[in-house]
Amino acid sequence: MSKTTYTNFNLFDGKSNEVKKSAWLVVDETTGKIDQVGTGDAPSTDQQVDLNGKYVMPGMVNCHTHICMDPTAGDGGTGANVVDATVHAVQHLHDLLKSGVTYIRECGSTFDIDIALNELRKKGVLKKVPEILPSGRPYSMTGGHGDFPNFGHLVDSPDEMRKAVRTGLKKGTMAVKVMATGGVMTPGDFMADPQLSVEEMKVAADEAHHKGRIIAAHAEGNPGIMNAIKAGVDSIEHGFYVNDEEIDLMLKQGTYLTPTFVADWAIPEYGEGKMPDWEIKKAADALDDLYKNIMHAWKRGVPITLGTDAGTPFNDFTMTPVEFQLMVEQGATNFDSLETSYTSAKLMKIDKEYGTLEPNKYADFLVLDNDPLADVKAVQQEDKAVYKKGVQVY
């Protein structure tokens, strides 16, 4: 059984608010898991790798991506044909891993492409990509936020939802995605528009939970956020206008919240003259409210995850570390923001093997020049080293 010891680095393990100096970790090459972690004198193993005093942290877990979308297209590129969308998706997976994201939850893919790519990844055909918790197509009402070409399952009753979700689970959906409200990218609706009903979403939640899967709701305004919480979803995605009544119920039920700050921030930041004025206005008008309401929910104890909505306009697949920066700018500590990645692992039910650097967990880690607990922008380093299961992939 071959083992490699990584030595001479400063460790942020993802769990404790400290950097351990003179750290080492031993990786079992057969399993790709961490065998031991410590500081001081390192054990002798088959191979030794000196990390030259750099900083090691866990690979990021991004729980909200759209790998088939094109961030350079105003409509997200959902009208692309299956070949075009697949080629883009593969490139986007490479970009995610190179940026330091080692595991994703996909939150809506055209043509169920994420399910197919995940099978190729598991077979070893698709290499140098993050692990994937696939959703397949999301579930939307007719004329709703998921009513794009080749994108949403369109359902308009609880029975239609049950059939559609069961079909998705049969195909390989691991994380169901439902549309509880309108959103920024659709011209005919608004964040405050409720869409799928409580009854429709409850059916989806029941079917997902019967299979041991998780379910997320795109929910930006009210009353759609409350509808989704009452339906029993595991996470609210975006949650721009989450209020205290909803927060009370989220705390009671253990509901997670995924802010996707960077998705809303990027549109007014980069979109002037490149996108319709109505879309920029919708995003800009919501940004201050988003910051205020999400940080209020976080201060009250709602678990906040790391998710970026990658693939939406100007929100490319390298920008996951910017999400940390935006949360810090709103008053979180560097550790608080970095901890959202581990919270994503908890939501995705993979935290026993991913999200922190501890014995018996996979050796998914990043090697940085600077200390992320001192400056969270350290994670934005473009040429960082990325390790997946103990193997350097970038």
C-alpha cells in the first residue's frame, strides 16, 4: 500500500479557525484518502513531497452551478444544441477544477447533460473535472423561470410533478431543483412572482426524500420563499428577500440558504452596454437587499452554503473564490466565509468524506502562496495547485 507524505506547509483544515504551521499529511495512494494529519516531525512513507512553506486548504465545494450555460450569452445559452452545450459543459468543468472547486452540485442542466457527464466521470472517461451531484433538468411551471428551450421539465399539477420527478430520479438525478419564483434572467416574470405551488413542490420533496436525495428551490422573493420552505425543500437558492418569519421556519426545519452573491453582483458590474437594461436594473435593484437579508439570516443562524450560480451572465466558472470576498465585504470574517464550503458538503450529505482535511476524508486540497485566513482573496490565485484524491490535477 503506497503512501505519500506532504510536508512543510501551513494548514487550514476547513474546520477550525486557525492555520497550523509545520504541518504534514499522509495520503493513501490506493484510496485517495488522508491517512494521518499532524504538525512537527512527519512520518516516513514511500514518497515525500515538500510544499515549500505554502498554504494548504480544502478544495471548494460549490453547491450551485449550471455547467451547460454560457456566461457570455445574455440568455444563458440554454438554446444551444446538445453537442454545443456538452462541449461547453466539459470546458466549464475543467475551469471549475482549475479554480479550486473539487465537488459541485449542479442545479439545472439542459438535456440532462450533467447526468451523462457524471457517468463518464465515474467510468474514468472524463478526467480532470470535479465530482458532480447532478440534477438533470429543473422543474418549472409552464411560463416559469425554467421555461427555456431544452431546459426545464414543465409541470402544472402535483401529479405532473410526481411523474416528472420520478422520471428524473430514474435517469440519475441526485439533487432535484424546483422553481418557486421568477427571477432575473426571464423577461416576463419577477422575483416576487410565486410560481410552483406548495402542493407541487411538496410532491417533489417527498419523491426526492423517498430516494434519499436532496431538493433545492430557486426562490428569490415572497411568498415563493415561504412556499418552498413549507414544501420541505432542503435549501433555498438565492433567497434575496428572506424575512424573519421564513428564517424562523428555516431554523426549525434545518433549511440551508445559498446566497449566490456573485451572480447578482456580476450583472451590474460587467453588463452595462452588453445586456438588456431591464435585466441589469432587476439585478442592481436587488443587490443591496440581497446583501442585507442574507447577512441577517446568517446572523440569526441559518446555515449559509457556498454556491455561485456559475453560468449566469458574466459569472464564469473561475469565480467561486469571489463569493468569499463578497461575504467578507458584508461583514463576515474570513473564516466565516470559507466555512460555507464545508456547509455545502453538509447540505450535499458528503461531509463524512469531503469538505475538510481530516483522516479518512479524501485528499482534495489546494496549495496557495498566501494565507486565506489572513486575506480571503488568497483563494483567487490563478496558478494555485489543485489536488484531487491526492493527485495533482492542476
